[in-house]
Amino acid sequence: MRYYLRKTAYFLLTLWAAITLNFIIPRLQPGDPAEIMVRQLTGRGEVDPAQVAAIRTMLGYGDENVFVAYWQYLQQLASGDLGISFTYFPFPVVDVIGQALPWTLVLVGLTQVLSFVLGTLLGAFAAWRRNSRFDTTISIGSTFLGNLQSVWIGLLVLFLFAYTLGWFPASGGYGYTDPGTPLHVLDVVSHGFLPAFTLMVTAPIGFILSMRNTMVQVLGEDYIRLAGAAGLKDRTLALGYAARNAMLPVVTGFALSLGVLMGGSILIETVFDYPGMGRLLGEATANRDFPLMQAILLATIVIVLTANFIVDLIYPLIDPRARKSAA
């Protein structure tokens, strides 16, 4: 019980820090966001002070007292009010993010699960066949691919499979098919294949190397040697004993790597013009849409923190030693 209480306290403290930084950072940027928005809305160099005051109030800058403004900001978050998007004016930020978030969650979620399964299997097999040609190929290949930039891979994939071969659409999330039909589902899958494939090139690498290195260490433990001396087969030792214990750090890395994958998906979505959070953040940055930028960054942080919190709660079920160490 003490373990779960401590992890819950850490989660709430980290969430509060993220929310606070999301309030402070935009206010440290040079210039007045309200004046920038009024100039872009009116298209004039001169601004009306009354309009600036109204926009400043809408953005949460209406009170000069930072503590009062912070309290108002927390109240808005508690009520689900994240402001009005300037890029998609007059739609609320919540509605704008609600349309883009499912695309990113499906793309990142499927990619993360597939990367975890594929990376764990390849890493376990490489450790079982350590010092073999397969092990050398997987280790060197993973190290090489891990040093490549995801944007460069995305541009290469886009040029090869979309423009040269024409197998998949170059941009967007769907075409002109009728929603709700099987043809529309295939259309969505075809549009999302290249972004997912680009992420899959580098996403499993961390799982492969972590699983391989950890399992090699476990295979050298005394209890593995004792089980081998007792007559157990190598396959049983590798997959039934070593792989099971070596997966514990990999499970922890599953949630930690989610943040890296979310950051990479933002750039990939921009390359493929995918209708997710990445393209939305690019539009918000280009238009200096401060409420939308704040909401996107906050949503990304909350997703990563929640994933890590869930893994922390599940981890004692996988490894009971975590509960004993907390006690």
C-alpha cells in the first residue's frame, strides 16, 4: 500500500509542476501575445487598447497579479476551459484538440505496442543466439538506425513509396471516401501506413538493445547455470527464465519511451501532413496561437505522465520485489 501511495504522490506532484510550468513559460516569452493576436486579426499595425485588454483577459493575462492569474488559470483547467483558439477562431481549444488527439493516439499507440513486441522478441532471440551472425547483425543494425533522424527517414520513405512508387498517399489522414464504410477504413489505414512505418524504423531499437543486453546479463547468473546443470534445455532457460526476468526493465522503458515517440510523431506528422497533434502544433506555432500551444503541450505531458503512472502501478504485479523494497 505504501508503494502505491508514494507513486500516486509523485504523479500528482509532477503533474502540478507540469501545469505550473505550462502557466509560467508563455509569460516569459518576449512581446505581448494579446497585441500579436489583435494585429493578426485586424491586419493593422495600430491596435485598439480595448481589444488588447479583451484578448488578454481571454488568454488569462487579464490580472497583473501573477498569483491571481495563476488561480484563475487553475480554475479554468478544472472546468475544462482551455481558451479560444486563434488559428481556428472562434472554436474552443478543447474542440480543436478533440479532433486531432485521436489520430495521434492511434498512431503512437499502435506503433508503441508493435515496437515493444517486435523489439522484445528480436532482443531476446539475439541474446539467446549471442555472438552469432544474427546477434551481430541486430546489434550493429540497431545502433546504425538509432543514429538516423526520424525526419530524414520520413522524407526518404515519402519520396520512395509515395512519389516514386506511388503505393501510398503522400499526405493527409483520409481521402474522399464515405466515412463509416469499409473502403473508408482502408483509406485511413493507407494514409497512416507511411507515418507509422517511419516511426517503426527507430521505435523498436531501444527495446531491442535493452532486452538483448539485460538478457545476456541474466543468462550469466548463477541460478541459470544451476538450472542448466540440472538438465534443462537451452530454449527453456533462455525463454522461460532469462527472458522473463530480463523483461522487467523493458516494461519500465515502455512508458519512458512513449515521450520520445510522442516527440518524434510531432515531426513525422508535419512531414506527412497527418491530421494529428503534430500538424496542429506546427500551425499553432506558425500563427503564435498561445492557447492552442499551451493546451497541446499540456496534453502531451499529461499523456506521458499518465502512461508512466499506470506502468508504476502495474510493475509490482510483475515484480513483487518492488513492493518489498517499498515496505
